[in-house]
Amino acid sequence: MLGGSLLVRWLVAWHMARHTHDRVFRDSWFWLPVRDMLSAAVWCAAGLGGEVSWRGRRYALRQGGRLQRLT
């Protein structure tokens, strides 16, 4: 399963790079799984915080999912 998903990810990236004439992809295709894992880790870690920054303002997440403006 892991091998199949890696193959599909690389094929999609190769296809998009070919159509957009992206030359960087040729040098960094092997880093795609690492980048994907780091992106997923950042996304998961973002859900653990109690504050949100949106459009230059900070909010605290309170009980029941309500936001309180901090700045």
C-alpha cells in the first residue's frame, strides 16, 4: 500500500511538472514523501494549539468551540 501510494504521488507530481515545465522537480522528486509527511505533521500539530491567528488577529479557542479575540 505504501509503495503504491508513493508511486501514485510521484507519477502525479511528474505529470504536473511536465505540464508546467517545472525543472526543480527533476532535482527534488525523492523529497516528496518527506515533504508530505512534514506537511501532515504540521497540520496535525496545528490542531493541538489553543490559539488561532487569522488575518493579523489572534484568537483563543474556548470551551464549546467559541473564539475570543486576544489582539
